[in-house]
Amino acid sequence: MTLVQAIEIVLREAEGPLYHREITRRIVEKGLWKETESLPDNVLQKLTASVRWAYSPFERVSPGYYALRPRDLGFDLEESLQESAAD
């Protein structure tokens, strides 16, 4: 699983936008990512870089807060995981 996929899982389960540190906390709590030492910086870095991409699954809703974009604008996680498994 990639960090982007872990972030998407957390945001899918959230009832709204989350602060990047809360996203990190939930990733660790759920055991979605093993390397925790630099995880907070990596989560923020991935989110910041991703929202610049037109097809990003994420959107920045206010400083430090992120949410999933509507499904038709982002990629489908299940489809992406199936393609990865097929390779």
C-alpha cells in the first residue's frame, strides 16, 4: 500500500475534512503505514504535492485541512489496487 492510498482510506472513513496531523494519527492508529518517524512530514508533503495535480483524489479545503474530491475527479482506489495486484 502506498502512502497516498493510506491517506485516501482515512479520508474516506472521515465524515469531513481532516487536519493533516489527524490524518497522520489515524494512519498510525489503523496500522496502515509502518514507518512512523518521518510520517507527519511525509503525509503533509504528499497532500501538498497531490492537490496541485488535476486528477488528485484530494483537495485542500483550508490551510492544513484536506478532504477527498468528488469521485469523478479523482482516481478510484479499488481500481488502482486491482491494477497493482495484476502487475
